[in-house]
Amino acid sequence: MDNEKKIKLATWNIRTMLQAGKMMEIAEELQKWEIDITAIQEVRWKGSGKINKPKYTVYYSGAEKQG
């Protein structure tokens, strides 16, 4: 049982992802802390969707109006 991988969960209020480079900044910080799954709040993106990147996937859901 000691060889089982533990999953690290986190939550983070990021205030906005409307700034250039913000997604990469967040990804780097989560990788630094070896976080497997995180819930991020206040993304402020319009609608919902999925973004696939080589090292992570972002699922998002927001209001139909951006902001």
C-alpha cells in the first residue's frame, strides 16, 4: 500500500484568466507543487469548454456573458 500514488487536490481563487500568459503561470505553479487536480475560481471566461495542452487539460464553465 505504501507504493500507491496519492492524488493532490487544490483550489485556487485566481481572480481572472483574462491576462496574457496567465494560464501558463498557473500551470507552472501547479506543476511546481505537484498538484494533480485543482478547482480554479473567477476565471471570467465566457461559456464553457475544454482546452487540451500537452501536460494538462482545462475544463471551464462560466456565464454566457464574459466578466
